[in-house]
Amino acid sequence: MPIYVLFALAAALCFSLNAITSKLVSKHMIKSTLAFVVLSHFLNLPYLPVLAGISKIRFPFAGLMPLFLFSATFFIGGLFIVAVLYRYDISILHPFFHFQTIFSVGLAYLVLGERYPLSIYFWIILIIIGGVLVGTNDNLKPNILFSKNFLLFITGIFFLACSDIFVKQTLAYMDVYNLKFWSSIILIILAAFLLPFVKENLFIGRDKFTALFIAGFFGFLGTIFLFSAFSYNITITQPLAMFGSLLTLLISIAVSQVKPEFLEHYSAKVYMIRLIGVVLMLISAIMVSRA
């Protein structure tokens, strides 16, 4: 098995755990979207000396522009996504990251001039159909797809797709650890610009801090694994990393049976429809990557 496949699957697991813990923090602990975003980025500070100890850090003179564009698009995308995280359950939101595949194809066509066979559009249609199934609620209607919040979420996914284009360009100038080091610094600076707009007290208690730190730790590991996989093969890595959406749904189902008020709770029929949708999106995304 290629090493980048293992990296991508490890990233999927970490991103799934990050999604679950982030949802728990937003639901039960930190009520402000901006406070969540600012604190999440500031908690990258402890990782900077770790990254400096792992790799020789050099100032990225040559790759500064793609590095900044990656960081900026990632920051904007994350801001949109966290805002919607407060409004929808994670078993709905995480699978919609598969729409990133659709945007990546479109951006590769428009920006990089890549051409695809007609069959790819069949799989893209199946990803959209899978999204309709995932968006099904207790009334068996995909109402989420026609809401303002969903549009905000899709906008965030678009910016993340843009960041994937720039991260590929950035990795041509630096290794994974330099990329994570310098992008973390840029993200912290960008988050600092939000401080005047944060109305909630950022001096949170130990329990909230620990929970947010754990969520950030899973995100940190996921990013390192993902960037490592990207350095080998970005095309296959992206859909493989989306296995996290399936893990997130399965964890959500299990938790709903034991403690429904903790995360979310839907009927068995809704979860079955969402499971079919996630599998359909996952298979279709893999087929798109192979086209």
C-alpha cells in the first residue's frame, strides 16, 4: 500500500475526531463563533517550537505568495464553516466536504487548464445526489440544501478547494513542516484581526480550554498527515481523506443511541438515508479522482 494512502486515511481519522470534538465544544462550551475561530488559531502557538524541532525552518522567500494565498483562503473558508457548525449537526455538515471535489475539478479546469472525460460529470452528479440524501431531515425532505446557512457552508467549501490549489503550489517550495509552521503564523496574524470583534471573554476555563485544545490537536495531526500525503499525490489523497465523513456519521449514530442529547439524534430511517448518501458521495469522489 502506498505511503500516501496511509497518510490520507490517518488524516481522515484525525479530521473525523476533530469534527466531533469541535461540534461538542461549539454546542456545549463556547457560544461565540469568532471566539471559537480566534482561540482555535491561537492554540497553534504551542506547535511552532515542535515543528521547528522536527525540521529546519527557513523563511519562504520563493513560495511566499502561494503560501499566503493558501493561508488566506483556508482562513476564510474555515470562518464560514465554523459559523455554520453552530447551526447544523455534524453528521450533516461533514459529508458535504465531498463537494470540495466538485470545486476542485472546476478550479483545475479553469485555473490549471486540466481536461476531463465526460464520465467525470456522471460522478459529480452522483455526489450531488448523495448530498441530497445526506441533507434529509426527519420529515424526509432535504430542506438544508435550500437555506442561507447551506450557501454559507458551500462558500466555505469553495475557499477550501481554492486552498488545495495553492497548497500544491506551496509544497513545490518547502516541506510539510515548513508549510505548517509558516501557515500557522499567518493564520494567527489573520485571527488577531478579529479580536476587536470578539465580544465573549477569551479567558475560558480549564475544561473549555482542554476540550478546544484536544480538538485542535486532532486538527493539527490531520493537517500534517494530509500535507504529507499531498506531497506524494494530491489527486487521490483528497477523496481518501474524506473517509472521515463516513467515520463521523458512524460515530454520531453510535453516540445518538447512548446519549442522544450529547451530540444529536435522528430516526434510524434518516441515518440510513444519510449513510447511503455518504457512501455514494465517497465512491463518486474516488471515481472522480481516478478520471
